[in-house]
Amino acid sequence: MSLSRRHVLAGAVAAPVAIGLSGGVSAAAEPGLRVGVGIGDVTGPAAENGMMGYSMPQQQTAGIHLRTRARAYVVDDGGRRIVFVTAELGQLFQSVHQGVLRSLAGRYGALYTEQNVLLNATHTHSACGGDSHYAAYDLSILGFQQQVYDAVVDGIVDAIGRAHDDLAPGSITIGRTELTGASVNRSRVAFELNPDKAHFPDAIDPAVTVLRFRQGTQDVGAITWFATHGTSMSNGNHLISSDNKGYAAYTWEHDDAGVRYLDGAPGFVAAFAQSNAGDMSPNLNLQPGTPETEFANTKHIGELQFQAGQRAFEAANEVITGGVDYRTFYVNMSNVAVDGRYTPNGKPQKTCTAAIGVSMLAGSTEDGPGLPLPEGAKNPFIDWLGGTDAPIPQALADAQAPKLIAVPFGLMKPYPWVPEVLPLQIMRIGQLHLLGLPAEITIVGGWRLRKTVAAELGVPVENVLVQSFANAYSQYVTTPEEYDSQQYEGGSTLFGRYTLPAYQQEFAKLAAAMKAGTTVPPGPTPRDLRGKLVNFQPGVVFDGPPPGKKFGDVLTAPKPTYQPGAQVAAGFVTGHPKNDLRRDDTFLEVQRSVNGVWVRHADDGDWATKFHWTRTFGAESRADITWDIPADTPAGKYRIVHHGAWKEFLTGKISTFSGATPPFLVTT
């Protein structure tokens, strides 16, 4: 980053708004809102790309179930403007944050900066990985994947641009409810050590908070916050999926609001964002799903979130007033001197150099552990980095205790494998304050952080939410008591026992500045690591059809007739999906004949369809498409169409193709 970034950080804050005694913001400061919404496609390569979340090298993409999308909301109060984006990704890496801001600066100048843009991820574990500039998060992906990075950055920028263009006079209201039966505490041993655990009698956070967006009298969007992991799909899944929060968003948009993603601007945008989900699992029996159960699990937990979101949406009668505000600064989380006001024993403490513990390597057995490479296999990316062995100074071992250090990420070469200079952000939308946290935090950790900020601002705790996975990623944040038990989450708390107190202290500084209407120093400049990593994942050399076949030929045709509830299956000769990601497009269509014209009825963004890709021999591959016919499907004549691209052997030229099955009937 350059000095110009510091100038933007120091000068981006406008005059303060008046804070009412009730903790809300006085309506006198409200000049009238404009709101805008937009969706972008962030789906990466649908074949032979490692997935991000379980850290399992064998979990590579092999098709699509639900496309992953970014949902953007722009709010302008006449003096200030904010951008909020929830993307269906495993994490929102600092590389992506930096790339999006560069792209926005090129398009809009200083209108959108790291001050007023909050990017976050849903934490699905079935999206493409490899878009981090820090090595730790690319290890199981075999290096940095430029194609994934470009798809994510471009898709987020598309969503923001569409929301920007959609700005119109509007209003926002807030609603709340509770949801049980959609989460369970997967780290109960650690949770029980907290002296303030009584705030969560069921060991879960049931809170659901919704912002309802309108333009005039028309509902145009919603943001729903609820804490549960994106791990309904297991580590045995190879289809790109937005998991349970993606299903909730799809159900609200597609099934309820009639959105068709390939047919122009959506009439309604529904984001399902994370909060303090660090120890919240959607796997209610504390066991990961299986191929037989994971789709039903995803649908069930997603449906519950959708229903709770709609309940809060319908009850959203509290008007957002007071406009918007924001503060952001960077903190070196590996070197924070923590005042005794924030530590359990009241004594000053320090954070320390990043390291992971042995318990982290075991993974979360309740959601699906990451598995090592098969015996005898090697990871060329780790070899290129010089391996995982590094001396552990006694001072670091003492500072991280009782963690038994497995890998000292902060000491690795040629630079730390995880970011230590991280963005902290508070974004206010009326009376609701969002804490942009570059990590995932447990429910008690989140409760303490929210209480600290609420006390500093003088607002009710319910008006402060933790927005996890925001603007960067640095693994977990546990309470000091949870850290001592060194469960998976404690082993993944990078900066030691006092990570949470450090965050409490630093967010309190942001809150104090927001309340006083003052600016904050920008803090240290994060690294720009573009071009520093390599990729060992093989690319596409060329594609070839089987002898006597051409691309798009039908290998398996549907039966002549089906009824609702049945599954249609079709197979095609295809090329590698990396040849063309088909963002804002589709690899498949279920087409219906309407007055003699073939009309798209479903695509690869629909729950009822699945696109499977298989390498059959050498450069040959096939696409298998299924359609589970919904109960409300109109009777008529249908066909399956496959779209793809293939790469020539000598020239490397990429050409597109399409193929269609013979028609079949759906009868009632």
C-alpha cells in the first residue's frame, strides 16, 4: 500500500451524528436514504481445483450443485456511503480484499475504500480455494490459483457495481427472532470453562438479526445474520456448493421471490451472513454428513435459516435511522500489548507470533477432519516452500502455552504463512453496529467482544453484531479459558491466549473514535504479496473427444417419459471446465418447449440440478447432468442442453460448443 492509502484512511470520516440516550441515533441526522442491491457470480473452476475449508488435498472440484454468489448492498445517507458484501466463499482473504479495493478505485476513484467497504464470507467448505496470497491457506490447494482469485474478485466487484447502479430512495428496518435446531456447540468441553457461559444456556447462539431493504414501498433485499458453520456438505463432496446459507439464500430469492439469476437484475437479494460461528456446527449429531445425508442436511439447515429470516423480516418494524458511519484501521495482531482491563487476571499481557497447535492439525471431527495426502504422496507446494519444519524458540513456546506448537506460521519463510497485519472495522448502519472481524470467533468470545464495544458506544448489546470472516482471514478467536483446553478452535487461535482481549482493546479504540466522531490512525501497512506464490495444480493441456465422437455428443440419453419426483440423467462428451468458467452463465440448461420455442427452465444454479465432470481417459472427459423433477413442474416436452469449451492440442485455442439430448416428456 502507498501513502495515498493512508491519506484516504485518515480523511474518510465525516462529521459525527448525534447519539440518542436510548443507544440509537437521532432521526434528525437522517437526510434520507438511498439503497441498492446486486448479485455477482464468484464460482471458480468446476473441475480439478482444491476446495477451501477442510484442508483436504483430495477434495477437488468435479462439478456444480449450487453456484456460489456475492450479494452486495450499498447504502447512501446523503453524506456517507457504505458497501456490505456477503460472498459464498470459504474465507474472505486479504488478497481478495486488496484486489477488490484496487478494482473499485479504478472504477470509482475514492468513492469506495477500505473504510466504507465490508467484505465477508459465508464459510461454505465446498467453494474453490487457492485465492489467498498467504501460503497456509493454499497448502491443500497446491498453490495460488489465479483463475479462482480472478473469479472471486471480479464477481464481488460485479455485485458492488450492480448495487451501485441500483441505488434509489429507500428505507431499512431491523427485525429479530431466535432459531434453535440449526446449530450445536461442537466444542462443549472448551465452552464449559467460560465463567460467563450462562448467557447461552443451550450452549448455542440462537440470535437471528435481519435488515429489511426497501426502495419506496417495494422490498428489494434482506441480510440475515445467524451463527452456524457452512459444513453441512462433507469433505467427501466434490460439487461446488454454497452449503446451508446458500440454500437459504436460493430459497428466498428463487423460490419465494421468483429470481432467475440469468434473466437480468434480481428483484430481491437475500444474503445469509455469519456472526460468531466459531464453535457452532450444523451437524446436530456432532458427526459429519455422508454422501447419503449431506444434501438433505444442507436443505434442512438452510430451510430453517430461511424461515427464521422471514420471521424476523416480517417483524422488522424498527426503522433504521441516523445514516451510516465507519472506522477501519490495521493492527499487527502478533504484537499487541494488552491492557489489564481486558485480560482475565487484570494484568497486562501480549499477543505473540502466529502458530498453530497440534489439535488444529486433527481438524474438527464433528464437521469433518482434513485428511493428509495418501501415504507416499508428496505436496510439491510445501516442498517449494521449504517444508513445514522450523525451529520453535522457547520464548514462542512459552508465549503460546499451553498450546503445543505444530507449525510456527509466523516464522515461516520466505515470509509468514498467515497475515499478521489485519484490518479491523466497525460499520454502522443506523443503530446497528457491525464488527468486521478477520477471523472466526466462538459464541462466548463474540459475546465479550460485543459487550466491550457496546459499552464503549453506549448502545444495547443487541445493536452490536460480530461480522466474522471480514476483509481478511486469520483462523480462530477463542476466549482465554477456551484456549487453555486446546480443542481444535484453541489450537487454531494463531496469536496466543490473549488474542480475544487484544481484539476487545483494539475494537474499543475504534468504537471510541466512532462515538467521538474522530478519525483513527491507519496503522501498519499490510503486505502486497502479488506474484509471490506458485501453482502446482496441473492445468489443461488439451481436450480430445473419444474416437468417433465430437464435443457435445450425447453419451447417455434420457428416457422418453418422466413424472415429477423422478430424476432425469444425461451424459455428454465435454471439455475441461477450466477452459471457460461460464460465470454469470451455466454449464447446463433444462429447456422446455413453449409454443415451439425452447425456453430455459432450469440451469446449474438450481437446487434440482447437478453437473458432474469426470476425466475418463487422458484428455477425454464427460459431463453427467441430472435433474430431480420438482413436484410443481409443468407437464410438457423438455430436453437437457450442455454448454462447454474445449482446448485444441497444437494451438491452445479454446472453442465453445453445445449439445442437446432428444426431447422427453414430463407428465402429471
